[in-house]
Amino acid sequence: MTRRGSGQTVGMRDAYSVETVRAAERELMARLPPGTLMKRAAAGLAAACAGMLGRTYGTRIVLLVGSGDNGGDALFAGALLARRGAGVTAVLLSPERAHAAGLAALRAAGGRAVAAPSAPLEGVPADIPALLRRADLVVDGIVGIGGRGGLRPDAVEVLGFVQEAGAPVVAVDLPSGVDADTGEVRGVAVRAAATVTFGAYKPGLLIDPAREYAGAVRLIDIGLGPHLAGAVPVARAPQHADVAALLPRPAAESDKYRRGVTGIAAGSGRYPGAAVLAVAGALRGGAGAVRYAGPAAGEVIARFPETLVSAGPPAAAGRVQAWVVGPGLGDGPDARETVREVLASGVPVLVDADGLRLMDAGQVRARTAPTVLTPHAGEAAALLGTAREEVEAARLASVRELARRYRATVLLKGSTTLVAEPEEDRPVRVNPTGTGWLATAGSGDVLSGLAGSLLAAGLAAPDAAAAGAYLHGLAGRLAAPLAGASDVAAALRRAWRDVADGALRTPPPGRPEGGRGDLRH
């Protein structure tokens, strides 16, 4: 068996903190003539807007301009579009602090500027709602990546007019009102059809809830790459090549033990299907063999006769390279003992579902072999002693705290699946293949078996979790629409093959299933 180690970054989409990006920008700007970086960003933004419109001449574009550099990017891009024949109007939220050079460039190109209702310029106040109703495209340059919290009241008022008008919005670098570093949205924020970001991805473009506000995301290279070398990203989203590099491949001397034997301790008299689905995920995940221990042995062997079954405790099941414990166990004393016994083993363990409620936190922290916890938001909230809404609003902080508190790799399932390691200086993995079609009973059981089989094959815990989530998301897309968990398990073979062959192109991060925008290249 060929086994791949952690740390490969073949084609990862890396997202950096605001502090790191700004430091890289300062280093680059020190080597360039003044204004060069902004002009690079503006050129990329203008090209993306033109591509989204399909044509430029005769279109009507409205710029929402704040006081920062994002407003300057929007103004310079507006000047370029005006020179190509677009009618461009800038709505200035802070006229006295608008980027002077950008504003001069826009006016010199034939564009015009008006003020937001709360900040009138001299002369007749503009009819902002009418202006927006006629717009083919709105460019959001209100707040930059340093913004925190929701939008101010004056911006909220203008955004209300935008929403009523229904024109598509392109965000500059990041939708205004979302947190670039965390992906949190603490108030009103811009919902963009597309986001054009510069130099590097920001975590908020990859992680919900902010990701949902970003629409389709396009990265514009402005030359930051050499200045980000050596910097540790906050988050990274793997691509096909990254996952393909991790997938185990049988060698000439492989046997079932070298390929990895996955132990499954799942199911109960009430929930035998959880055991069947976890076994399905493990078998479709490349396991050399699967040993099942539990009360659903009859159901498992009837569906998968290749499974090695045992009705006794896990310790009596035989040799395994990793355990999956928890799906459908119930909450009786036997279930609790099963979880304790599996955690006492010296092999990697994945804990899911009922196992998360039954496990002893001290026993988890004391383990020396790798441990993977796979909660959804509700289970994560129970483990953290907080509300589900707080986990969903702060997914990045929540998954990091769980990993730190339990000294385990944590896969937080949900709208964006995140994988965090116990070491706080390690990037959080963000799965880009998720789909709402996976929100079906038993889907998580399939994922547990799949990731468990990758653990048994010798992958490091973060790699097994990230690769499992990636393949599981692809299988969900392949099985859709109206797919059940069994369909997802059946689609894993094709997902594995497609990744290994590089046959599919991963959707861009920040573009949800059925995304609202298109950025033509």
C-alpha cells in the first residue's frame, strides 16, 4: 500500500489573515511606483465586471464607494469601464473621504459621482433608488477587508435600495459587512452575485456564513505570491490534485491487512441501518477489509457478505488498523461501554453521532493514537456547552476550540465542512465540494465509514478527514438530485475514480450549489 503523508499542498486554495495580506502588500508596494497595486486590482476588477456583463458599451454601472482603498479600487475600475462606453455613476457614502485620485480618474473618463442620501453633495440630491433600478451591475466598494461588524446605517439604507432594485452585485475583495478573518456576519452585509478578490483568498470567502454572501469568487493575481511565501494560511481548501495525492493505492505486495482493516462499532436493534451505511462507506473507501462488531451483524452481512462480522464486543472482533464508533449506537450502558472500549484501543479512532455523547472527554484527551471527532453543529454545541446558533455563526472559532479542548482532529459538518487539528498553528481545512443534497438521513454514517477506512489505510488524521469530506461531497453531487444515503455510498466509487483521474474540475470556493453569479474568463 502506498501511503501519503500530511502537508502536501499540490493545488490548495490558501486563505490568509488580513494582517498577513496587508504585510505582503506593504512589502510589494515598497518595490513599486505609488498606485501600481491599486491599478492592478482595478484592471482585474474591470475585466471581471465586463465579463459578467457580457458587453460593456451602453451598460449602466453603479459603484457604491466607501472611504477606504476598496472604494479606490471601485473608482479606478469604474474609470476603465467608462472608457469602454459604460455609463458609470459612483454613489459616495463619505464624499469628503472618497479616494481623490480614483474619483478624479472616474470623472476624467466621463463617469459621475453622487452622494448617498445621508451625505448630500452640493446641488440637487440624486434619486438613488431610480439610479439603481436602471443599473445593469452594482459594484460594492463600501468596506474593505479590515471591516468588522455589520454595515453602518447609511450603508444599510443604500443596500436596501440595491435589494429592491434587484441588480446583481460584484463585491470588491470581500462583501462589505462580513468578517474577512473569521467568516462571521454580525449584522447587515452585502449579498453579492460574485466577488473579485485580490492577491490571496481570505478565510471569509471560504467559510460560512460569509461564504454564502460572496457568490462566485475570482482571484486576481496582483503579485503577492513571493511575499506570502512562508506565511501560514488560516484556512486551505483542497482541490482534486491534493486529494488524489493522498488516496491510497494498492502495491504489488498488498494484502487486505496492508490495505487497512477498518473496524465498525455502530448500529443497534433500533438503528441497524446506521451500521449498514457506515460499513458501506468503509468498503467504498478502499478498505482491505471491514470488521463489524455489534447487534446489527445480520443486517450487515445480508447487505455486504464480504464483511467480517461479530456480535461480541469490539475487543473480540479481531485485528483492525482503525475503528469507527458511534453511528446508531443508542444510549444504553452497552453502547457506552463500546465507546470506552474502542477509545482504549491503541489504533486511530473516529467518533461520530451517539459516540460523541457517550465518550469520556478525559479518555479522548489522554489518547496517544489519533482521534477524529465528526460532529454536526448541534453536537458541537453540546460538546462546547453553547447554543447551536453560536456554532453556526462562528464555525471557524468553534472547530478550533473543539480541536484544542479535546486534543483531537475535528471534522465539523455543515454548510461548510471544516477540519481542524489540535495544533493551533495549523491551517483549518475547508471542504469545497459540499452540497445541500447531503442533508439526508444516514449521510453522516457513510462519511464516518469512508474517513475511517482512510485512517486504516494509514493517512494522517487531518488528511483522512479532509479527503473523506471531499470524496463524500463529490459523491453527494454525483448522486443528486433526490438521493438517499445509500445512493451517496454507491456514488463513492465514481467520486474516487474521478479524483484519481482528475476528470472533474472543483467548483470555485465561495460559489454555492446553484450559485447566483457567473464570472466569465
